Amino acid sequence: MPFVYNAWYVIALPDEVIDRPLARTVLGMPLVSFRQTDGAAAVLLDLCPHRFAALSDGSVAGGRLQCPYHGLQFDGGGRCVHNPHGNGARPSTLDVRSFPVVERDDLIWIWAGDAGDADPADIPDFRCRVDPDLGHVGGYFHLGCNDRLLLDNLMDLGHVQYVHSSKMQSDGFARHRRDVVRERRDIHAFITYPSAAPNALTRRMLPDAPELVDGWSDVRWFPVSATLNYVAYAPAGSAKESSRGASGTHILTPESEGATHYFFGSSRNFAIDDPAIDQVLREWQIQALTREDKRVVEQVEARSAYARAHEFTPAMLSCDEAAVRVSREIDRLERVERERASTSHVAPISTTADRSTGLRG
């Protein structure tokens, strides 16, 4: 499958990995997560080397993962530490592939490629998710579409004017300004809505909002499939630094070419201890992400095969600049992996198939 493997991906939220194994497919690989005796998360290939049973159907005892079929036990590094059969021999052929794991910012990250290349310094900064001075809501859901379609969606927050019109439509859209910049490996897209009436969601969260506000919808892409946005408002003419708003984490982990794990969160700088605002934001996340965005991108996915069969290419609009730049960068990273595998005489993890569901240009 054509993925960037040498990258960090979120496999789970910490409270999903508790007292039993968690099965989750990432980049086409069946994986299993569990807790060791010290509480640290471990991730192994979800495949027992004996009969290829699903280790995730087993149990965790004493920080070891036990296969449900014949009782082999594995530690967090994938080593077979107990063989209840014969003389108990544990040759290396009984070991399971393990993955580098970092638990940070209320997320469990894994490095999907060559373990020797894993550098925790490359993990995106999502400290806003655990900032005690902010209010937080978030969760996880699954979508039946390619992750690149979701990135296209997230890199153009102007879509809220239409997809999320009941809550986010702004009369300032006709005057909005856009900018796209690159900072080292990251790509940023900015939208400013000047002198607009507060939209319905803003009015619900900020009942004291003035008649006219300036609004911002910023989004930053981190390689390979994570974004951080900031949606905020302030009285018209005020500095952005004085705005009230929320940092949204939108982290996409490909399950396969046609399915994606979506980890999301909202961290706000107002009413941080107000459970009523928590509920407003939870309702908004359900509506916007699991209904409205989900329907759009899954409908696009459903038509992608027809578009490819007839050699259609997407028509580009000016609002696509950020999404196209992200798509080109991911294409480049995929090529780098293939070329690296070719020159090192190692079979590539990914294929040369074209993931043409994302925007091109």
C-alpha cells in the first residue's frame, strides 16, 4: 500500500488501552496495544508467529500478552518470554515485531517504519490537549474513506461556510482573506473574516459577543497526517492575541486506503470549567465531524473509483492551495521512501500505486 511508513502515527487514546488488548489496523498492518507492568503502552504486530492467531484476542497478565490459541506469552518488546510446550524453548522465530511507542499529549504514538529512524523529536506538538489552563473535549471515530480526502477537507476551513452552515456560516465570508505559508516541514493555512456578525456557534458559546467580530480560522499541517487548527473571535479591530477560541486537534491515521482512524479534540481558552460549554462543543463535534464532514468525504470516496476509471482529475479552485501543497508533500515523502528502499536493495514497504483520491495540481 502506498503510505509513508517512516512517520509517527496515533494508534489510540490512552484510555482506550487499559486492562485488555486493543486491536487496531494501521497502514494495513494488524496491530495490538497493551499495558506493561509499569503502565507503559506497548504495540506489537497482532499476529502470533506460531499459527498466526490474533494476539488481541488473548489476555494481559503481569504485563505480558498471552496468545489465546496456545498460550505463548510476549513482553512489550515482542520477545516470547514463555512457551508452555515441550522444553519451553524460545527461539527468535517466536518473537513478534514491536513498534516504537511514545505516549504524549494524551495520545499514543507509534513509529510505523524502520525503528532505527524513530525520533520522538519529530512528534507534532499537541501540548494544548493537556494544558491545565484550557478546557478540553475530544474523542475518536472511524471513517470509511482515504485519509487524504480528510486532509483536503481540513486544509480548507472555508468549507465550514457550506458544510457546517447551520452553525458556522459567516457574513464575513465575502470579505475573507487567505494566506498559505510553509515553516520548515509544516504547512499553514490562514483565513481571516473581518467585521462579521458572530455566527450561531459563537453566539451560543459567547453570549456576550459584540455585534461585530473579527474571526480567524487557522490550520497547520504536520507530516504526515496531523493538523492543529485555531478558530477564534475578538471584537472587530482587536488583536488576534486577545481572541477567545479553541485549538482543534485533528489527527488522521490510515487504517487502509479506504478507511481512517480520526482522533480529535478541542482545547479552549474561555469558560474552561463550564460543563455546559463542554456539552455545546461535544454536540458540535458530533454534528460537524461524525455527520457533516463524514458524509461529504465518504461520498467523495464512493465516487473515487469511477473518477479514476474515467481518468478524471479534480478541477482546482483558489481555496485548494493549502490542500494541494500538502498533497504534493506527501507524494514527495512516498517517493523518497520508495527510492530509499530501491537504492538499499530492500523491498519497499509501500507500492508505487498512485493514491489519486487526494487533490492534485
